[in-house]
Amino acid sequence: MKTTTLSTSVPPKAPALATLTAVAAACAMMLSAPAHAAEAQAASSATDATNAASVPSAIDSSKRVIRLSQPKADNAASTNNAPAPQAAAPQPPTVQNRPPMSTLQPQDVRPPATPEFTGTTRVYDPGPMNATGIDLRSGQLTNIPTPQAQLSDVSFVPTVLIPQQTGDNNDKLDVSLLDDFIKDVSPNARHYPPNFPNRSQRHYTREKIKVLAEWIEPYAKAPNASYDVLMRAAKLNGMGRNLDLGSDYTIRGGRYVDRAIKIQPDSGEANFLYGMMLSEGGGFKEGQKYLDRAVSLGYTEAEQSLAQSDLLSDRRDKALERLRRLESQNPDNDIIPQQIKLIEEGKFYIWDIPAPDINVKPSV
């Protein structure tokens, strides 16, 4: 009997088939890996987008996350109405654009509305205008005491304009306040020793002389300064010397009056001023010729300065004789009798008499 045997062994080509199957499975796995990665990345991007929508943020230069605060109502409304986040391709983080500070254009700016006053608020309505101004007593200011004002010692300073330079130059200098000051303080500071009613007036006079002498100095220093400018500068500097302001005032005063005499040799005031400054400074001989010239030109005060020069030169009798003759020629002069009395009492300064009470203000 012939027996048939079934063999379960793999045919010779089976190993090749198994190898092909394994290769196919590996390829399938390699092809499916990018798809799974894309799905995971998309899911991650969707999660990030959802978080970004719920919490807006911006990244500054230091890479710190800045959370933007929003009202709760706006956050709730945006949460309820926001559509479901969609998966999107990943994008690099960008700084969130902030809204501008103001969207108003220049033409859109409106001034604030003027508030309207209501209730008991009243806007003052000025009274009728009359010749003396507005009458504040006209009904709207009741129970307000009426101001009372009184004026006394009203004085006017005449306007004085002098030429700045010699020749045909038309430039003028206003010396109104300067002349008014010189007129007020000359009885107190024109001669040595100066005499003031109190120390305050002496101090104020010194300070004003400093200011006024500095003011006129540039005009007097000019090579073609006028006679009027030089005489005023000489008077100020001469009073400054008497008030012990320094040797500069003595030098300037002598220089300016000397230039004034050269411009007007026949000026009685200029010759008197120069002779007085020299003699009261100790130059009796130098000053006498200018004082004699002033006397010949009819300047009365030059005789008094000559009497002072005689007294300081130990010629008391000659000084008394001169003053008594001068008193007879000028009976209305109340200064000369006081000077005669000083000499009779043995004093040496005829100008050391009670000074008139002046009121020099502390500012120019």
C-alpha cells in the first residue's frame, strides 16, 4: 500500500515573502509618523491659540509676558461670544499692537464747555462810567465801607532836557530827577562838613549819589561831553567826596569841572565849584583864583567860600569882615548871620549849621 505523506514545511520561496511583508510594515509606519506628528502639533497650536484668546499677552524686549488688564464684563462677554478656537499653523510670537493713546484729530478737539452759574451766583456788572471812573457804590456793593483818600504835599518835577554832547548833536538827556535830587541835598552835602538831620538821610543820600554818579559817568567820560553834563557830574562827585565815598570821587569831580571851565571860561558857577572844591580840600591858593573869578562874575556863594578859606588860613578877622559886608549886600540871606555867629563863637567851619530837614527816599 502506497502511503502519501503531507508535509507542512514552508516551500523554498517562503522566506522571501516574509521579508517583503516586514519591509511593507516598516514603510507604513514611517509614512504614518509625520501625520501623527502634524496632528499633535495642530492640537498643541489649537491649545495655545485658545490660551492666547483668553489671556491676551505681549512680549517685550526682555521676553517677559505682560498681561493686559480688561474689565470683567468685557472678559465675560468675550468669553461667551468668542467662537471655538480653530487649529492653526504655529506662528512665531509677536508683540501685540497697542491702541494709540488718542484717536482724536486736531480738528476734533473741542474746548471744555463753559460752566453755567446757577443758584445764587451773581456776575459783577460794573456801574456806569463817569468822569472820575466807575462808581463802585452803585447798588451792587452794599454794606461795603467807602474808601477815603487824601493827598498832601503834591509836587511836580519839571522836565529838564540837556544836550549830551557839544556841537550840533541833537541828542538830549533827561536829567529831571537828577536836578531835583541835587537841589534837595545841596544845602546838606554841597560843602564840607556835610550836615544831615539824621543818619538815615545821610545814608540814603550816599547811596543815591553812588547810583546817579554811575549813571551819568558814561556821558561825562565822552570826549565831547556837553557843559551841562560835566557840571552835573562834577556836583555829584563833589558831594560824594564830602560824604567820604572815596578818592575816586575827588579826582572825577575836579576833572569834570576843569573840562567845564574850558568849555565856558566865564561861567560863575563853574569857577565857584572848582575853587570851592580846591579850597575845602586844602588847596587855598589854588582855589582862591577861581573863587575871585566867580565873585567878579557876581556869584555870591563864592564870597562865603572865600571867608571859609580865610578862617582856615588863620585870618579870622578878614573872614568876619567879608561876611559882614556880604550880609549888608544881601539882607534877605538867612545863612550869612548864622555863619557870622559861628566865627564869633570860635568855630572853624561856617557851613556847620543846622541842616534843613530833607526827605530823601531810600530808592532812586
